[in-house]
Amino acid sequence: MLEAYAHNYLKNLLKKNSFAWPHNLTLSRLISRSLRRKDRSFIQLETSDMKQSWPGVLVPLCLHSSEVVLVLTTSQRQRLLSFELPRLKLEGLHLSSWEGPMPPTGNQLWLLDHLEFFKAFCEGHLHSKQLIIPEAELLSSRLRDCMSIKVCANHWDSLRRAHPSAASALIKLHERLTRKLFAHATCVDGTVRMDFSETVVLMDLVAVLGHAPSPWPEVVAAIRHGWASWAELDHKLLDWCWNLKPLEPLKDLHIVFERNSLVLLSLTKQNDFFLKQLEPFVGSFDVKVKLGDEFCQHQEPIQLFAPRRQPLPNTEYFAEHLLDQCRRLILGRKGITIILLDDYQLLRQLTSELAAEFGKRVILESTSPETNGVICCQSFWWMNFQDQLPIPEQLILGILPFPSLELPLTAARVDAYKRQGQDWFRDLLLPELLNLLPRLIWPVRKHHGRIAILDGRLRSRSWGERVLQSLEPWTPLERLLPD
């Protein structure tokens, strides 16, 4: 049996190599079982780092990789090719892999990133494949990014050149949309949501014209499917780019998820929320497993400073409270401090006020801090650049990083939830926050730093308990004392 062979191989490896995660043997048996039975499995890994569980995933694939697709991010693929596979090769285990847009003709494991995965779906290359997808909790957002469409001035030009007879109508339509978008702009170089009523004329015109160059057929299909639609304005050039993204990308790919055997590996602790969002589009699972003990048994508790009776972010004195607490948290620190604040105007104000007191130590979204520097940034910037920064000593969350309703994509998703009569806060915004928080604090937790949350809603709202649970294990830091 595949399970027994994989178990024995990995057991021998574990005798020679002390892999950090103690549940790789069980994981290898689960992966082997799913590969052999071609079933549908959802495996929650009780670990904060996917790197620890690669041996349990890869050893079964060394024994059975035919018709298997592994969907990876760029960084995951780099680690796989440069570290994991050479490590297995030293132990006599060889895993042949295939990269490229066309499926392998042999028994190689097919490696795809999320954009390649979407293209393979569109071209019908995923039929009968077994899918293995790590970090499944991020699958929807990653697919949404690679499915997005961006229409700029050169695309309007190509449409006019393809249909000279309609050039005048297209110019007038573009000018009308331009005037309307800039009239509704609330800030320089901001974004303006485009409603269906603003694009229906364009959709009808493109339909009448017939064949149109890319990406116009995709744009028409996106509008018909109700994708989020917004414009990015450039006030300097008086120009704009049109963005479209799917609200629920899994819905567009539901056929491949419902018909194919698959293994989804998730690191999220919020399984109830995640599965509720996942199953309408992916279908039911034959196996649902939580693998490993609770997080608190494998991690040291992190110090959490979150005083009671803090003001709410919408109060007039919250900015003053934020400045005062950040000043106290920064004072005397010898290492790097990260301050996360997704309200960009308030972030710039806070950065300026802290710089007036602490000088060049304080920087705004820069990867070149001093040894005791203070980096003020938004959460998405921190997620993108945390690997390029020194290990922080503390992380300060000024406001809990809920998805902003000012973002057109979030607003469109919320509207869709409202139309369906769903609780858009507890079924959409709160789960996304709970999924994000452990990833934001992981570098600090791993190196035994501390975190502070200065948002008064954490203690005053009923859902605050869910947020505290997502941060487990932690120990309260009641007072700020010098080292």
C-alpha cells in the first residue's frame, strides 16, 4: 500500500533528520491515502509555517506523482526546487517535476503557480488531474489577483483601430466616462467604483461590433458575471485605468474543484468560517482532518499589550491616544518596531508626529531601518516586505486591519452579501481579519517579541473574543515597564 511505503520511507528519514514538525508521518499517510483513493480531503495543519510540513507532502509524491498537480506560490516553488527536493535526493528519493503551460506526458509532478493554474483550467488541461493546494485559505484571493483584468488607454486605442466605423462613438463614450469618474473622485489619484449602469452602454456597443481584440471579450464576460469594477484615476494625465476582479473566483472555477480529486492544506484556525465560504463552490469533502495539537502546545505565548477601556477608532481623541501609546511602546526599545495602520491619512500623521520626537528612527514604509528603527506601514505592505526586513522586536496594531469598505472590491463583495441577506460583517470581514492576523504577527511570535493592539473594539465588542482566540497562545502584558 502507498500509505505503508510512504510511512516507512519518511520514518527512516526522520531517524536521520530531525524535522521540526512532529506530525509529518501522519500527514504522509493522509496524503498517500488521498492519492490512492483519489478522494477529496481537507487537512488543517496545526502549524503556522508550511515549511515544516513539506516532508509529509513530498514523500508520498516521490512514490506516486502521475496525474498530480501541485499549486504553489513563487516562494514555495523556489523552496521546493532549491531545498526540499535536493534534501530528499540525498536520501535516495527522487521526485521528477514538470513546469510549463502544457501538462507532462510522463509521470512527472506538474508544478503550477496560481496564474498558470487558471490558464490550465481555461484551456481544459486539468481534466482528471489530482490537485494538491497548500495554504488553501489564501486560494480565493490569489486566484482573484491572477484573474483580474486591467483596461488602459492603449486598449481603447486597439478597439478603435479594430472598428474604425465606431471610433467616434467609442471616443464619446470614453470622454463621458472620464468626466463622470473625475467628477466623483474624492481624492487625487484615488479610485472610483464603476456601476453596471455606467458600463452597460459599452457592453452593448462591443456586442454589436462583433469580434474585438483582447481584453474586451473578457471585459464583457466579467461585466455579465457581476465582477467588481472600478477606475484608478491619474489626475496629472487626466487619464484612468479600468480594473475588474471576480467577487468569488472559486465560483468561476467550481467545475474543476467539484469534479477533480483534491487535497486542500490549510493553516487557518478559523475552520468554521473558512469551510462555510469554501463548500458552496468546492463541494463536500470525503475527509476532514485537523492534524496536530493546538498551537499553544508548540509555541511560546506571546506578550500582548491590549489595555481595557481604550477609545474606539471613530472617536475624535483616538489619534491622540494612538500617539501617546506608541510613544510609550517605542521608548527605550533596542530593536525594530513595526506600526501597522491601514488608514493612510492617519498613518502619515502618526509617522510625522513620532518623527518629530524620535527623529530619523521613524520611517514610512521603508526597508532600510536603523537598528532601533520604527517602521510605520500598512498591513499589506508589511505582508509583502516582511521577509526583506530585520526581525522586529514588537508589532503595534493601531487599528484592527479589517478589509476597508472604501476599497471598491470590498464594497462590491459586501453589496453582494447584502443582496443575499447574509451577515456581511461576521461572514466576510471578520473571517478575513481572523485569517490575516496570525500571518501578521508570525515573525514577531517566532522570535519571542511582543504585540500591542490599540483598537478599543477588541475589548468592547462581542467579536473581540474571536480575535483574541486567533492570537493564541498569548499572555497579557498589563504594564509597560523598562527592560
